[in-house]
Amino acid sequence: MDLLIYVDEVTPRISYTFNHVFLNQLGLSYSLITSLTDYKKAKTHKFSYSKKKIGSSLFFRSHGLLFDSDIKKLIINPKEFKNTKVFFDIDDNASALPFDPFSCIFYMLSRYEEYISSDKDNHERYNYKNSISYKYNFLTEPIVEYWIIFIKDILLSKFPDISLSKKKFRFINSIDIDNGFAYLGKGFTRTIGGYLKSLLKFKFNEILQRTNVLLGLKSDPYDNFDYILEFSKKNNLKTIFFILIGNYSTFDRNIYYQNTRFRKLIKKISRHSEVGLHSSYSSNFKYQNVDIEKFRLENIIGHRVTKNRQHYIKINIPLTYQNLINSKIEEDFSMGYPDHYGFRAGTANSFYFFDLNKNIQTSLLIRPFVIMDVTFKYYLKLKFDEIKIIMEELINKVKQVDGCFVSIWHNETFNSSKYDTNWVQLYEKMISILKNE
């Protein structure tokens, strides 16, 4: 039985938010109605989402955000409700909840706050410290799912015979390849430069290691792909490799895409696992680069590439996503912070990008990630035991809301000899925790 919802006006924001909540997350079909007369006559499960309660039917009072079409600075003052942070509070005892959960959900998923903040980090990325989730201490909570649970519980108490779908906990294992090899395939100039850099820093072990690799006496320390592929197969993991294939630049220091050894590696990976584009750092200001890099990768593997992750997790909303859509990318895996773990959009589930500038839902599916190896290793510099506790807590939180746990690792991280912490052991521990769950 469909759910009938009265609204004063059907807007793009209402359709987007209700589709996400009812169709995508609860598996509940619904219809919107703007005729007050027809709504009152309807003998079905129904509720109103407006400014005033209609008769005795279920009522969620609207804050007004979903009826807007512009972008403006909003005053957000989160409060506690049932041990959960909420905002867009409602001063109306007739309302089913003392806040507008639909406006809250839209605010988080649309990344509304990122449109109105000019404070960026040194890579021109949105600073997580400006987010309400960090300021009010819910960055590590899948809060959108908590709000949806509030809605679900109210619907079930009011309409106990409605049928809702049950989602299952999922896990996507993703590997970013910023550099296929540490020493191989770098060419004469970069190789000589690498020797000089090691010499100037008195890193004689690096000189010896590079020489042994180039002479074929030892394997390249970044060439951990056999291990990753075999481990994925053994543990039945859905693994996606995102490959950086752009032109060499200050922050894009990958191997030249025409290098025979590198192309052979990419083909090998694509035979055993899914491959996505790791759009270059420079693609954020040279928009044509996404098309160029996507064409290169498709030419190597012989089929379409539809998935993407931005190098350096460099997203400029909405421009980055608009560019990906223009390049026919269907899914993006960049939604997260490079320097903090948790839920950038407040959710552990995928959602479609809503372009606030154009006030429309787009076709680009956003798949947020929860943790990344370099966040722990370079930004937070945490110890093995601390990381293990954080991972376990986050996995449990995603499991509790039947979400999707997406992790990011880099092939170079599995070069455990380079770091104090045994990252291979940590990675296998994460998989062990996920499988136990």
C-alpha cells in the first residue's frame, strides 16, 4: 500500500529527500498530493508535511528549507533528542517530531554548508573543522540513518501493517593507486632525481633498495598487487582499484600512462577486479583532464569506466561533480575528509548528488567512504591500537544502521618495511572485524 503525503507544493528538494528516505532507504512507495480536499477524502496511510496539521492525520511540521529554491546562510543550533543531535527544531506539539528530519537529511546530503563556506585548507578543500558535524561532535555518527530510524519508528507505530524493506550491511574494499611502482617505470630523469634526493638526505638504504629493484634483485616495494588480489579473492571482497593516470605534475606523481610495465599492470588488475578512475589533482582546474584520463584508462582496459575518486580527495562542490557528470561518470567515491575519519555527509549509504546551484537531483551516485589509511598515517599519526579501536567502532556503527562501509587503502601502504606500524596486519585485522560482523 502506497503512503500518501500531503505537501503545500511539490518541489525538487522534496522529491529528492522523500525519494531517498522512502524509496531508497525504507523501500516504501509513496505519492505526493497538493489537493487538500483529496487528501482529506483519502482512506489510506497518509501524513502531511506542511506548516499546519490537517485533521487527526499524522503530521510532520516543515521547517521550510525543502520549499526554498535558493541558497542562503542558515543558523544551525543542534540540540539533543533521544541522545541524537538534531536541528531545524519545531515549536509545535502537534508535530510528530520536535525537529524537521527531512530538512536535516537534505541539509547533510546536499552538502549545503559547503556552498556557503569560503574557508579552505592548503589544497583548497573544504575544511572539516567548519562542518556542523565536527563542531557539534557527530562527525563519527551516521546521523542521517538515525533520523530515518526516527521516521520509520513513527510510521510503524502509526501504521503497523506497512511493509518496509530490510537493508543489509555491505562493505566495499577500495584501493587507490597513486603510484604503481616506487622505483620502476620512472624514466631516466626521475630515477636520477630520486638518487640525488636520497643522497642529499643521507638515505643510503633507499639508494641500495632502488638499485636492487632496478637490477631485478628485489621486487618493487609498491608492487603489492598480487597480495591484494589474492587476499581479495580469498576473502570474497568486492574490491575496486582507482588508478591515477593523469599527466605528471607537482601533486600527480604517477607513472606515465604509456609506460609498458604500468599498462601491463593495469590490464592485469582489470582482469581480476573492477577498475575506476583516480582523477588527477590538476583535473580540478583543468576540467578537460577527466575526459582525457578516462579515455586513456578505457583504452587500456578495453571497456567503459563509470566510477571515480578524486586524487587528494579534492572536491569543489558543485563544480567537481558537474564536471564528472559531463564526463559520463556514474559513481563517485570521494565523499569523505582526507584528514578525519567518519561521515562527511552524515550517512553510511549512497545517495544522489543534488546540485543546489541548479536546484535539481542529478544522475551522479555518491558513495561516501568512512576511513582512509593516510588519514591515520599522515594526518592523525595514530598508533596501531588506536586505529584498531576506531575502525571497530565505526564498523559497528555502520552495521547497526545496515549501511555500507567503504574503506580506502593505497598499494604503497602495504610496503610495511617503510613504516613503524605493520599496515598489512592492520588491513587484515579490519577485514577480520568486517567478516566477524
